[in-house]
Amino acid sequence: MEENLFVSKTAPPREFKSFWEAPSNIALVKYWGKISSQIPKNPSLSFTLSKCVTKTEILFKPHKSKTFDFDFYFDDKPMTNFEIKLGTFFKLVSSYIPWINEYKLVIKSQNSFPHSSGIASSASAMAALSLNLMDMERKLFPKMDNSFFYQKASFLARLGSGSAARSIKGPVTIWGKNNSVSFSSDLYAVNFDDELSPIFKTYQNAILLVDKNSKSVTSSQGHNLMNKHPYASNRFIQAKSNLKNLVDIMKSEDLDGFVEIVESEALSLHAMMMTSNPYFILFKPNTLSIIEKTWDLRKNKKIPICFTLDAGANVHLLYPFEFKNIVKIFIEDELKEFCQNGQYILDYVGVGAKKI
């Protein structure tokens, strides 16, 4: 099996400290629905961001009892509710990095953006964590090449959070086996940049923070509701078709086609939420107000701006670099009032994670 390629050996323990920064990502073609081991039911494509990041430092300390243990701190404070998710993650990855069982980890993490509010905080968190683990593995096995390092980091990150597979590299990544990209995989994300039109490598992403609170329904709960969803099979067909078309569009710089698919994908994602059993709505009234004003700007000013949404109320505005100043004025004059405490983030497409 292909997974066996990612199983490492054990090695004599040694103390080591690693520090990585990993970005969030925003899916343009959405992943919603999975099977066991975080395998997606449809492929997805995303922009990697630059400013919305998780910074994670890990101290690897050889454990005298030779049993794995860890402490986790978020913003320098213990965060017990995330320790359960981390414990599950470490159990899943231990068969691929068996050397970890001889360590105690002291993990310190922080975000540059609100977590659990629909800006893929679990993606950046699990990506940063996995890169630290791979940094340790490369210390133990220094002959590892760069390609394998990042591929396995994406593989491990996926086991913690599916979308985290897409937060290792940039500017655009694809996760999930599909016919449009021959080297794509369900096990890790791959880069899509060799044929990418230059305009998309500098694309801007303004994130309008409509609601910074934790979501009422987690992404994991939402994914599970796709298992018996009456429209799931057609949704997976739609996503595969949209990915194929979007790959072609992003090679040719068809901005009208880009806008159409990206907005359709965002609305389809939330349509699945509203038609599941039980159904739920993550939109807020201000979410819709921002969308309508964005449509008005595009129609009246002929600017190729569009919106997308993750599993939350916040709105991501996407637009070419040349319209950066116009959109900033638009947000200040017309959209800021719909944001919680007037807050928004001006981000842009980035190249991926980096070691600190």
C-alpha cells in the first residue's frame, strides 16, 4: 500500500527543539464528506494564505519511561480541550513515526487569527505540528530529501485535519485523486503551480470577520452528515467537475469563469449544510449583506471580485492584486460595519509553510 512508504524506522532518542509557521488555506473547490482515515469523497483545490498562520514550537525530550506523553500550550496557557484531539492525532501517526513513543513533547502554539471561527485554524495548526514532527524525523534520518519531507508532512497533517494537507505548500494546492492532475493523491496534497497563470500567484484575500466565535457545528460533525445526505452523490460529481474546470481556468486566466465556479462552490457547501439531517446554518445576516454588496461592486465597477466561504460566517473576498487599493476603500466604506468590532484581515496568496 502507498501508506507504507511513509512508515519510518525507530532511532536512538535525542533532545531537539523545532519551530515552524504554517498558513491557513481557503478552499476554492470544497471538501465536504470523507471516508475513514481522512480520505476525501471529492478532490479539493485551495489558495494558500500568507498572514493567517499558526506558529508552533516543540521541544522533544527523551522520556525515561519510554512511553509517549505531551503537554500543550496555546498562547502560553494549557488548553485541555484541544489535548483530546491531539491525543487522537498522535495515536494515528505513531505507526508512521514509531520513534515518537520514546519522547515527551512540550508543544507551544499561537495563531495570528481567531481559531474555530471558519478560517481553517485546524488546518494551519495540524500543518505546523506535522512539520515539527518531520523536522525531528529529518534530524534522526538526515538523508531524507526535501520532496519526501513535505509530502510526508502533508500526509501526517491530513490525519489530524483533512484540509491541513493543503497548508504545507503554496500558492495553490490540490488534495484528492483526480484525472486533471496525474500526480494527485488522496493521501497528501500536491502543488499546482507549474502551469498556473501568474495572476493567481499574487491574488488577494480579504477576510471579513463577521463572527469570531466558535462555530455552532464543527467541521467534523458536518462531514459526518454527508454520509446519509440525500444530495451527497450529486455534490461529489459537481465538485469533481468544478475542479477539472477550475484547473483549466487557472491556467488560462479566465477570471469570469473563476468567479462563477468559486462562488458556486461556496454556496453549494452551505446548501449541503442547510439540507442535511439535522440541518444547520452557519451564515449570519451580515454574511449575506457582504455578499450582496460584493455583487453590486462587481456589477457596477466591472471588477472581477468574488466571495467564498469556509464552514463559518466569515466572508473571504478574492481579487487580483491590481484592485487591492480599490477593495480596501470598498471594505472601509461599505463592508466594515458588517464585521464584528469592524475587524477584517487583508491577506494574500502565499508560498506555504516556513521554518522559524
